[in-house]
Amino acid sequence: MAVGLVIVAHSAKLAEGVRDVAGQMAGEAVVIRAAGGAANGALGTNAEAIAHAIAAAEQGEGVLVLMDLGSAVLSAETALELLGEEVARQVRLSNAPLVEGAVVAAVESSIGRTLDEVAEAALEARNLTKVMR
């Protein structure tokens, strides 16, 4: 089993796209769920959808949640309240960059890293150099 990932974004398409990229890097060993957009399909976030995604991603090793913008954090925190304290102890909310963090987290999870190791690696992705000049 591997650490599960949840991608939270204000756009369903953005969350699904990041999920797809990270999933291609990790293969089928890592469960990655997308929770994007508001309940009515508009831009926004939905705590209930995030809670469902967390529950679906949990495979016994914990779940790392990556978010696009600050208000997504509020929705993710509300989702944890909906799930209860026992589940929340197995979830980490990440301050990592969404795309880079998701890819790094997916790869680390696929090689059997723990939740804390996956979370730390995702956070370190904020230091990756993209442009060398």
C-alpha cells in the first residue's frame, strides 16, 4: 500500500490535470483523487467533495492533501472536521506547490515512503529550480 494523495483546486479541470500528471509519474500503486470546483460546478472548493476524496484515497498509509490557493485550505480543514479526529490524524495538509509537490509526492509514495516522508518531499519541491538563468 502507498500514501494516498488528494489534489484540491478551485477548478475541477486543474485538479484533474494535476492528478493525471502525478498519476503518470507514480503508476497505479498510488491512489490519487481530484477534488476541484464548487458543488454547483463553478470555480471554488467543496469541503464535502474533499472529504469524499480523502476517504477514497486512504489505503492504510495516510493521505497527503495538496491545495492550489489559500481558501482551499479552509475547505480542506472543514473536510477534516467532517471526517472526524481519527481520520484527520492520518491526513497531512501540505504547503507544497501544487504541481511540483504532487509529482514529487506521487513518486515518493510509489517507492514506499511514509506519510511524513512524502509530505516532507512534497514541501521540498518548492525549492526546485526550473530556469537556470
